[in-house]
Amino acid sequence: MLNPITKILSPCFNPIRVLIPLFNGKVAAGFPSPADDYVEKSLDLNELLVQKPAATFFVRAQGESMLGAGIHPNDILVVDRSIEPVPGKIVICALNGELTVKRLERQNEQWHLKAENPAYADIVIHEELDMVIWGVVTNVIHAV
């Protein structure tokens, strides 16, 4: 079964910039450090997540085939159409009329769409398969 994707969204080209404080230093996963409690600068999420606005879209993931890559159901995937889909990249594909997200792999001259969950089979790419790569996933927005 393919990992379906829902709700394709495009970034806003004239967004209202909301600058969020970025604190200097790292967050301690052990003991806190009070020495780093000041703001370094403001962080613009558009600049962080969208390198090429005209080539970027967002899409919501559905299913569990990419859990091993850190992609969970309802995550928002940031996808760049201008990046070349090379082996090892996670891609969004239209496959026989359905969208899916998988890792693009090449083994022994054979191309595959690899699931990152052993419960899902890889998809062998062949000439009879109706497949178009829409873009490369650059970021995952995941709620905790």
C-alpha cells in the first residue's frame, strides 16, 4: 500500500513576517545552564525552511511507511521541486495516480522507492510504472 499524502499547500509569496526569538546557545538535555539565557537574534521560519519559494510546496504526510526517516502521520513535509532527485534523497512521487513519499535508491542499475519501515515493501521502478517525481523533501515539521 502506498503512503498517501494529503493537503498540498504552497508557501505564501508575500507573507507577513513573524520573527520568533532564537536563543543563543544550546538547550541542555541534562542540567540547565543559566549562562545562555539571552536572545541571539530573531528567526524567520520562511528563511529557515524555504530556500526557493517559487519551487517549494508543503504537503501533509499520512501513513507509517517513512517512520524510520522521522516522517510521521500528519507531519508537514517541505518539498523543493528545484532539487535534483538523486539516490538517497526522500522524494514525493505521483505513482499510478497516487502520491507517495519514499527514499529514492539505486541498487545494481535498478531504481527503487524505499520505505523506511520494514512493514512496507519497496517499490521497484520500471518502464510500465506511471511515475513522476514531484520534488525532494527538505524538511519535516513534526509536532511533539
